[in-house]
Amino acid sequence: MSIDDERDLYERLDRAVETISPRPAPVDGAMRRGRMMRWRRRSVVAAGLAAAVAAGVIAVPSLRNALQTPPPAASHYTATVQLPGPNAPPGLIGWGTVNGQHWQLTADKPGTKWAGHGEQVFTVSGPAFGPNGQTDVLPALTRDTTDPVTWQALSDGPTPAQATQVQFGVVRADVSQVMVRMGNGIVLTLHPVDVWGVRVVAFAVPVSAEITEATAYSRHGVIATAIPFNYPGTTASIGLWLQPGQHGLSRASGRIAEGNGWSMTAYLGPWGMCLEGSSAGTSVGDCVDTAVTMGTNFLLQGGGTSAMAAGTASASVALVVAYLPGGTTVHVRPVAVGPQKFFAFQTGGRDVVRWKAYDSAGNMIESGT
């Protein structure tokens, strides 16, 4: 089929779609299978990202399913973690060293300082996190967790190459300890501490370090293990807990879309599904904690300089049409990585208003806003 023929087909599909009352996309069911997790990445000013979208062209990668191998993780480092002592100040979650440099993590009482309802101010400080450390407002620690540990993360350091990440999270009532294994053989044993009425654990390692697994134990043995998704330059994503004997998704990765100076890559594995996009120095990403394939959903939409959108597609979907403000439409063909189909395209910094998915016969089978 020629490009002109494809364009004519898309136009006819768009005209026909107005006469069809589609069934809603199974977004709720898919999202129940996994919690979406956003991580912050470095950003620099970039421009000129919207040319392909403005033209309404098809986003088709020139390289499909090319295995993406991140740079090797750092192996020469040390890390320790210590429990707060009996005279520790209120809100101290944990402390220790990274490469011999001290760090500590504290949490203010929920809703105090500049935190709003359901929020909490967290501060990580010490030489391991640079001269100023980092203070951020994050969702407040709460005992309402179904996972063995519900992780959050902060990172900072003297330079990006020397950045340190601190991982911390609420611990479920039946968890007595958590053991975190690193790629260089270090094993950190975490014991929950009470912080403002919530049981919490924390540890810190270099951002460039590989966290191989975190295992939660009760007094009777292993509860579950989480395999993190590590990517150089950002905090690890730890979210999907696997029961003993459960393996999750097989490892696979591939470039799902690329263009002039931008690309989007998908990573599947025991961590779930992760998307990593870059464009002119800007990086965005999302992870979904799932052990099964998903339907058609938009998982990430980067505003501003990132100007990219990406998501998953059902196995029967051959075409996704996204509608942007001003009447612009984008037609994109999903690409399979392992058992899951993905799609990605540039948005020009505009939000997707609605979308429709078609099968190979031209029938609209899913839609959403």
C-alpha cells in the first residue's frame, strides 16, 4: 500500500468514526493491574519538536525491536544504612553513608510547612547529596498500603554523575525486614521505623548503581520480591512485587518510535513495563507495575520541551488515531516489543484530547479521552 493509499484510508476511517458508537476502552481494568509511576529526569530547553505532529504524519520507527542496552552500572561504591537511635529527632527515617559520605532522610509532620492536605515535606541532606541536599513535597506516608513496601524516591548530588538516590517507603504491617541486594554484591538490611505513626524503611545508593532486588520478609519467611527497573541518570523504579514462584513478564526491549532527534524505547521485565523517551536533551519516562499485557492506554504525556506521548495497545489494534487541539490528528501504528504492543509520537506540547483505535480491517474497536 502506498503512502497516498494509507492517508486516504485514514481519512475515510476518521469520517466513518463519527457514525459509530464505540465501546469504552478498558482503561480502568488495565490500570487496576498496575500502579503508574513517574520518575523525574533531567531537562534542558529544546525547541522544534512538533513538525511531524503538525503535518499529521504517521509515526513509524525505522528500527523495530532493536535491543536497547543501557550503559553498565557503577560497581565501585560502598553503601551503609543505619536505624535512628532512641534519641533521634522526630521524623528521622534513616541515615547511613554512600562512598563514606553521610546522608539522612527526614519527614516533617504531614500537612505542615508548605505541604497541603495529603502531602508531606521530605528532606534528604548530608555530603552524599551535595552541599544543599534536597527538599521536596511528596504524597504523605500512609498506612493504607497493599504492597509489602510502597516506594518513593529522591535524588541529588554535587554533579549528575555523582548523584545519590534515596529510596524510602511505607512498610506493610506483616513485614519485619527488607533486604536490598545491589549489583556489586552489597546487601542492605532495612528494619522498619515508626515515623509519625507509619512504619517506614529507607536506603541510599548512587544513582548509577544497579539495584538487583528488594525482598520483604515476615517472621515466617519471604513475602515477596521486587525487581527494580534501573536506568542510568535517574532513580530506580521499584513497584511490582512478585510472590515466591512468580516470574512476571519476560525481559524484552525495543525502540517503538523515533524521528528527527527524538526516540521512545520500551522495556519489559519482572519490573513490569517502562517507557523511556528522549528529545534534544529532555528525557521523560513512566513505569507501570504489571505482570500481564495491557490494553490500549496512554501511559505518559510529556508537556513543554519533552512534547511526547506514548502508551500500550491491545493485540488486535493496528492503528491509533490521536486528536490534538486545533483539529490536528496523528496516526500511529503500534510496534510489538515482546508480547506487548506500544505506540509513541510527538505532540508539540499539546495534550491529547481523545483517541481511537482500529483493527487491521479498519474497524474502530476502542476509544478514550
